[in-house]
Amino acid sequence: MTTPGLTKIDHPPATLRDMVQDRMREAIIEGLFEPGQRLVERPLCDQLGVSRTVIRETIRYLEAEGLVEILPGRGPIVAIMNREDARQIYDIRRMLETAAAETCARKISPARARALNTSLAQLKRAFSDKTPGVLFRATSDFYSEIFDGAGHHIAWDIVQRLNGRISRLRMMTLSSTDRERPGIAHMEAICAAIISGDPVTARAAVERHLDDTAAIAERLLAEEEEAEDD
């Protein structure tokens, strides 16, 4: 059995476990591993060139992120996302991200405005590049600036723990061609409102973005569930 999309790490650095976690996480988010697919240790060891211990540690780490499930009698599989999971994730994002954007706008400084513009420019390049791993990191960096500017560090820790599942949903919605507004346009609106020091508009911009993406995710997951029932 072979697994597409993974390449061997030829020269293990000190952060080998982190590299394996990043590579496995991205493979799940990008759909190289399908929801429900078993994660078999031996092929993963062979393809990545690492030990079973590293693979087991990685699987436990990804389980904690909600990207992997351990099933009795089957072992680890790629976690299956359903509509209720997605609704809860978007509800949490709505509470945390609107509050962060609003507070960041109230506390905006010239230095923070420059940092947000720099993050937005990197995000635009990532959207053009369309490499999932690059895009997810650039998106995370953009939101990190907003939460840091708000001083909402504990809230950001919560978002980070959900980041794998958030990225899976983001991958789904980015591939949709019928969204109300392009994702980067939402990011531009959020950034502009925060930099202008307008907390009301910043909150509204985040709400519009999440309403748009949540509706797409709901529809796509409903289609997947219907296809499984047929």
C-alpha cells in the first residue's frame, strides 16, 4: 500500500517530529488522505523515512487536533467532518474572531497597521500561489496579527487548537466557485476596517466572511452526507 503526496525526509533535523506533523497535517487538510481512510504505520514509516515511534507520536498529536480518530479494531483513521462539527467550529470562530477584530480596531497603532498590511500582502501572494500549506500559514499569520493586536492571547490559543479542523473547512470553501465574495476580498475588508479604527465595521466584516464560508461548508458537507447515504 502506498500513500500519495508524501516525500521522504532524507536529512532529519532536530525538529523531525515537527516536520512529520506538519507534513501529515497538510496531507490530511489537502485531501491526500480521505476522511475515514486508515493510517497504516508501516507505509507511513517507509514513505517518510522515520520510525514507528515518530509516526505514533504524530498520530496522537493529530488526534488531539481532531484530525485523526482512533477506532477500536481499526486503529487510526482520518477524522470525518460532519455538519454539526462544522457548525460548532464556525460558532466558536464567530465569537472569538469578531471580538478580536473589534478590539484590534479600537487599539490600532501605526505599527500594528503596518504589520497587518504586510500580512495581507503575504496572504494575497499565497492566494495567487494556491499552494495549500503556504496559504494556510499565511492565513494563520494574518489572524495572529489581529488577535495579538487585540491582546486576546488565550483566545488565540483556542483557535490554534482548532486550526487543523478550521483549515480542512477552509480547503473545502476555497475550492467552491459559487461563493458570494472571494475569500481575499473578505480579508481586505477586515483589514481595512481594523486599520481605519472602526470596530463596528470590523466586526461586521468578520461576520460577513464567516456567514459566507459557513453556508458553503454546510452545503458541501450536506452533499457528502447525502452521497454516503445513497
